[in-house]
Amino acid sequence: MKYKNILIGTTILGLVTFLLPVVTGRDMSVAPISREVASYLRVPSSLILFILWYGAFSIALILSLVNIKSIIFSRIRFVIIILLNIYAIAVHLAITSELIGRTGALGFGGIIYYLSAVANIFVCILLFKEGGINIKKEDLMNIAQKGVTVGKTAANVATTVAKTAVSEVKKEIDSHKSNSDESQQSEEN
């Protein structure tokens, strides 16, 4: 699987979300790049709003399309893309939280925007490693075996705790029964 293609695809998907409603609710759907949103956020024009809101995805797309042979510069590029996507999440969170306060809920475009930014961060971390992810079958088997061992131990502990709790409850019930029998006998005398 080519992680670079995933990076390019999620970046393009993040850019396309400006066509989708970012915030929906109360019989309305708000597209991110509109004059109404720009005037509500007190931004002079929709173009400036687009640059602030989607500029990080635009730069990330350009950086992901550039072919860099040097490992050092390639890693620097991935760090820059990660930072741009963190910026994109912060800006999107700030803008949508302001808009959600007025309308109601995060829209389809807003959700895809967040998912695209998080996917870009994850893919860049994978690409940061030189060979991608190299998972061996033996490693997965060892992890699964350890998981089974932990699960069995947790089940044994839970069973012991449950048995102890049941025995304590039975003791309490017997204690209350004997106390009520003694009090009834003393009342009869």
C-alpha cells in the first residue's frame, strides 16, 4: 500500500470539504466558504477565509506532491505536514465551535475535515519511518498470546472477586436473619 497516495487522497478530500456543509442544524446547513460565514466571523472576504481555513491543506497537498529524494528533507517535509494538519484542526475547531454555538451540530463536511487531518497526521507518521510499517506475523502472534494471557488472568481475578462478593453477601444475609430471629424471640419473651 502506498502511504504517499493515501496522504495525497486525504489531503484532496480535506480540500473538497469546503463544498460540503460544515455545520448543520435548525433547518439550516452552513457551507464553510460563504459570505454569510465570512461576515459572521468578521473576515473581510471569502477568499481570506478560504486561505485561513483551507490553506494548511493546500500547502500539505503541494508538499505531498513534491518528490524529494533526500531522507532528511523528506522527514522535514512530513514534520511540516504534521504541523500544518495540527494547525488545520485548531483552526477548524475554533471556527466550527463558533458556528456550532449558533446552529447546532457538526455537519458532514466538518466531520470529514477532522478525519482527513487526523489521517494525514497518521500517514505522515507512518511515512516518517523509512520503510513504512514492517509488522511480522510472529510479532502479532506474540502480542495475541500475551493478550490471551492477560485476558485469562483478568477473568480469574474477576471470578475470584465475584465469588468473594457472593460469599460476603451470603454472610450478611445470614447475619441479618439470625439477628432478626433473636430480636423476634426477645420480643416474644
